[in-house]
Amino acid sequence: MAVSPTLTLNDGHTIPQLGFGVWQVPLDVTEQVVGTAIAAGYRAIDTAAAYDNETGVGAAIAGCDVPRDQLFITTKLWNAEHGYDRTLRAFDASLEKLGLEYIDLYLIHWPKPRQNLYVETWKALVELRRQGRARSIGVSNFTIPYLEHIMDASGVAPAVNQIELHPQFQQHAMREFHRRHNIATQAWSPLGQGRLLKNASIATLAKKHGKSPAQIILRWHLDSGLIAIPKSVTPERIRENFAVFDFHLDADDMNAIAALDRTSGRIGPDPDTADF
């Protein structure tokens, strides 16, 4: 069975570079879908309190034959639970739903700048890491100013920042900041929510390599040093998305994908204005 390469985080822990996301996976099929992903070779599973499927993820983990220490489980704190004490309680609730003794990576889902509680929320995550119940801690959808604020206030850099990133929204400034501060870049919606699968340039590369468009895009993420967490509920697609370790993109391929970047390429909410 193929095995995902790993990246070493700034806290010394390692994370699989290709994981499986469960955003918008209904709870009643989550156990089955995650079980399929684990059977296909995925060892990193990404959920969140807001996805309302942590119990399904937990059931899949409990029912699989992969040892817990070979799995990398991420979940996220939802916006309504910002604040030091509320964060600690929300973490306990996620841990119970997942049925786990620890989380491999716990993230603040959104910065919620108008609420302006993300610094004290981050300090709660630092405490959870100190306790060992969250092995690694990070953030999601944080822009550079918010990253600077939490790092200045705590002296602790996130291990990961999970952001929207795909060939039409390549986030070069964020990636450079992450590189300078040894923060791993994790891409959500790495396939552009399916919008890139019919792109002509991607199709040309898919034909060249005898791969699917999704496999080309995921290989681009891996060859770019990014972490990707594609989502699917279709067993064939789940397995196909993991079958990307037998080829690489060359310089011409990478240049062709670089040309797809757009300043207007964002699909999801803007972290500076998102208010939910």
C-alpha cells in the first residue's frame, strides 16, 4: 500500500502531506467514508466541530485496524467558542465526540477579528499543547497580521496554518511568511471545490502523465511542499486522490500551473471580513 510522505512541523511532530478532509460529509455516512479513506491508505483525517461529524470520524477510528499512533487526527475550534475558558471546554467536547485521548492537531478555525478574542484563544491552545492533549496546535484562515499578533503575544508560532489554496489562488505571500517562520502551509479546497477539474491546462497535463486532473492538482500541492486534504464521498475518487505517489511534475508542468494563479481566485470567505 502507498504511504504518504510526511513533513516535520516546528514542534518536531510529523504530519502526512496528503490527508483526507470531511467538510460537508454528512454524519450518517462519515464512518463509512472515513473507513474507506483509511483502507485506501490515508492516515491524516481533518474534521472540525463545525462539521458536525466528529462522532462519525471517531467511530471510523475505533473500527479500523490501524493503530492510533499511526493516525493523525485534526479538529478545529468553532467561532462561537473563542475565549480562553470556552476554548478549553470546546476542546474537551471535541475530544469526547472523537473518543480519543489526544488530538494530533488542534486549530482555531477562523480568526474572527471583530470579536478580537483570537489571542487569548491561542493561549488556551498553547496550554492544551503543554498538557499534551493537543500534540500540535495551529490556526486556519489566519492572515499575516493575525499570525503576528498571536506569535508576539505568546512566543509560540503555529505548527500549521490551514488556508484556502489551489492553482487559481496560490497564496504566495502567505506561503513566504510561513516559510520564514517555519509554519507548515495546509491547503483546504485543494481542488478548488472541483472548479479546476475541467481547466484546459490541467487537462493537458493529465493527458501527458496519464493521470486524472485531480491527481495532477494534488501532485502540484505535494511538489510545492504543501499539505493537502482533498474530500470526496465516492470510494473510487477517494482511492484515486491517494494514488499520486508514482509520478512528479517537471519544471514545465509547474510553470504551466503557476500561470493559473489569479488575485481574484478566492472561492471561500475572506478571513478579514468573514462574520459567522
